[in-house]
Amino acid sequence: MRCAAILAVVATIASGTAAAATTRARVAVTSTEPVTVVGSGFRSRERVTVTLMTTGIHRKVVTAGAKGAFTAKFAGATIGYCESYFVRAKGNRGSLAILKVIPECPSSGPSG
């Protein structure tokens, strides 16, 4: 009986953790020219500093909407074919999302 109670508590904690993870802040790149970053899961009306690192470093400050989403366009910034990039979005109320992409590109040399 005691074992069943412990398992019930563990299951409750695990389900709460899973639910919290689904509302976590996230970012994605939806366009590479100009680079467009979308974010979701941030706090309502949170001020977010978005940092993009490609061949250079670009920063933009945006405000999340009522549902915690934003779009940031970086005019003049592009992500080339097989180019690594890093995005960090940090809100002034504690939200944080990071995206790091290191593509696996085919070698350009002869095969065989």
C-alpha cells in the first residue's frame, strides 16, 4: 500500500513537470533571408532581447504579445547554406529560449 502511494506521488510530480515543459519558451527560425525568428511561451507583454549569431552578432529587442509570442526580423542578416547559427531570446521577466543549429553538410570532395 505504501509503495502504491509513493508511485502515485511520483506520477503526479512527473505529470506536473511534463505540463510545465510544454509551456516553456521556444524560438525557431522561419526565414533565412532576412532572418526571421519567432518565439512562443514567453510571459505576456515580456520585453525580449533576441540575439542572433551567424557570421556576425545581431540584437533586437521586441515585446511579446498577450499570448507570449513574438516575431523578430533582422534586416540585412542572412543564414547561408550549411551555415551554423545560434539564437538566444531572454525576457526581462525570466523567460529564456536558446536554439543552436550546426548542420551536417555533405563533403564537396570526390567520393570513392
